[in-house]
Amino acid sequence: MSDRAAKSMSEAPVVEADDSAIDGEVLEEVASDFDRIRTEVGRIFIGPSSTIDSLMVALVAGGHILLEGVPGVAKTTLCQAFASTLSAKFRRIQFTPDLLPSDITGTYVPDLGTNEFHLRRGPIFANILLGDEINRAPAKTQSALLEAMQERQVTIEGNTHILPSPFMVLATQNPVEQQGVYPLPEAQLDRFLLKVNIDYPTQAQELEVLRTHRRSQPTPKAVLDAEDVRRVTELVEKIHVSEEMMEYVLGLVRHTRNDDEVVLGGSPRASLALLRASQAQALIRGRSYVVPDDVRQLTPSVLSHRILLHPDADLAGVRGVDVVERAIRSVRYG
């Protein structure tokens, strides 16, 4: 056993049995299902397994995920492969500069036979929504997703409509240095549970892409349906979090607020997001409790996109992830 693994085991909280604890067989079944999802997606997406894990964490935590990378690094392929492992309603929106909010949410259209208006539902009425190149649309269109992502509902011409459950947004975006893109508003970025950067593959990974993708690959098999996802999501709240772990999460988030190069650090919503994501990761790995490594591994992808830097720091090339890494180095567990 490695020193790091031994340290994680020693830091694991002592969990007393109670009526809310998750049965061991259920934990094994959940871990097995997500191992199958990881395998199915891994046949199509040649890249770090941690990226696939991030998608699974967002799904189980009931959150949304933003994937950023230059064109051609398989962001869309990854999302489509992941959606294929879920037997749920999947829709895709290709964001363009001329896309209107009603193209996403839908609109009321007249029925000439009855002289009544009927709702023509937009693609947002799905369980899994792929927003491809989300930052190619202007802010007004991007904001059409805000209510849906936070409240799981949309308001169309004054009428509120509940979205299907589960509801998850898989969004891809190109770096802001690319032509024809608009930065996402801070309020919308805050609605994404995780933001993951997808870099160019290593030479070995790219060689594997050339070997395996010369021919079309079979679609990944469905592992879970919508009801399965709902049941797993409900289990997240039963994952044990010790008082020390909550203080650790809070310490990391508050450190980002006190950094001299930061205008706005992580909010209380960020603290809740980090805690729930850590619980979700513990669950998909077959554990009934959160360990510090869960928190440390997820902190960059949960907090980095929620940090607003001072202009001077931004011009100097400081990134949100740099602030988060300083917090991880400075804040100790226990």
C-alpha cells in the first residue's frame, strides 16, 4: 500500500452504524454500475479516466458540468458516449451566434383549428442536455439556461413548466482566446457544479485514437435508466460527512475569499457544491463516507471557475486554479 493510500485510510472517519446508513450490498452495486459506465465510455473516449469520473460525479450529485478545450479534443464525443450509457431522454443543442432563447426553451404556437395556443417544447425538455459550444451564443441566449439549471423549470411567456427528472446539462465550450466566442456570465458559471479542462491527448493516447477510431465504434451500452439515476442521487445525502470534513471544506472555500489576488472567492453555494460532489465521489467508489482525498481531488474543478481575479492578477496570467492550489497547500485537514 502506498504512503498516500495509507494516509487516506488513516484519515477516514469512524462511521457509526445508524438507520440512515447505506447497505453494503447497495454500495457494491452502485460502484459496479459506475465501473461499467467508466468501461463503456472508455471504449470511445481515449483520455484520463478522471474526466469520465467527473461526469459521473456531476450526474450522481444532481449537478451540471462544463467541459472546456480547443476544438477537436473529443468533448462532444465524450458527452455523447456518456449519454449513451444512460437510458434517458437525450437532446443536443448546437449553440450559434443567431440562436434565440425560444430555440432552447420552446414557444407557444397557434392551433388554427381550435384557435388555442399550444406549447412547442424546446430541446431543454430532456433528462440529459448537451449544450455544444455553449459560449458561441450571446449572453441573452446563454441566460435562458439559468432558471433551468438552478430551479429545474423554465418560464415561457409567463407560464412555468417543470423539467423532467433527472435533468443534467453537459456543456462544452472553447477557450475565450478562440474567435467568435462569448465569456459565460459569472452567474451562469456558478450554476455548473464542475468545470473540467480537456487538454490535448498524450502521444500514447493519440496513437490509441488512431488505432481504434479508423473504423466506427459501437455505441456504448446503456447501464442505468432515469429511475436508477434518481435512486442513486437520493443515496448521496446518506454519505457520512464528519464535522472535521465540513470544517475542511469551509476552510478551503474561505481561503479563496481571503486571497490577495481575488475579487470574489467561493460563495456558500460553492461550499455546498464541494461537499455534495465529495459525497457523490465517495458513493460511486463504493464508500459510505467522505475522505480528505475526495475533497482535494474535486476542489479544483468545483472552485476554479467560481473565482473572480483582480485585473492585475488576470493580466499577470494568474488563473483560478492557481488560487485553488494555494488553498489546498495551505489548508490542512483536522
